[in-house]
Amino acid sequence: MAKDQDAVLTTVEGNIGLIAINNAPVNALGAAVRLGLQSAIKTLSDNPELNVIAIYGEGRCLSAGADIREFGKAPIGPPFAGCSRRHRELSGSRDFRRAWSNPGRRA
């Protein structure tokens, strides 16, 4: 399992924001990953220089799903639905739709 601060990594390459889930061995969506995704999506989506944000998994898969180490325990960290709230806000905006319909546009 990655340390909390390393569970999700962000980088910017030109006008592309990259979010890497880095929670070996299967990138399970534990509390640290959910919190990291939430923070990374907010940080990158607030960057006006980016046209695209891509999420990928380090290692062999994007994510195997829930972290079984958290089963049967009191919930910790944000729910996964909180991670996608910013995506839903953005997906309704004209700038977001334009970026997806014309990914080669310049900022």
C-alpha cells in the first residue's frame, strides 16, 4: 500500500493533466486514494492551461475496485461519489464539452 501522500500522483505535460492511482498491487480505492483523487481533480480542473485531464493506474490495472481492508470497518475518508462531484460540475460546462469535442483546441 502506498503512503497516503503517494497514493495519487499528479503531473502536467503541456496542456494535459495526468492523475496516476499509485496504490499497489491493484490500485484499490481506499481512503487515501479517494482523498487523493478528490484533491487532484480539484487542483487540475482549476488550472486554466489544461485542455484534458486523464486518470490512469500505475502497474497492471487502473483499479480493482474497493479496498477490502476497509470492509466491515467504519467509513473513513471521502466516499467515492465525492471524487466525481467536480467531474459532474465540469461536464455541464460549455468549456468542458468544447474540450472533449475538440481536444486539439488551444487554451
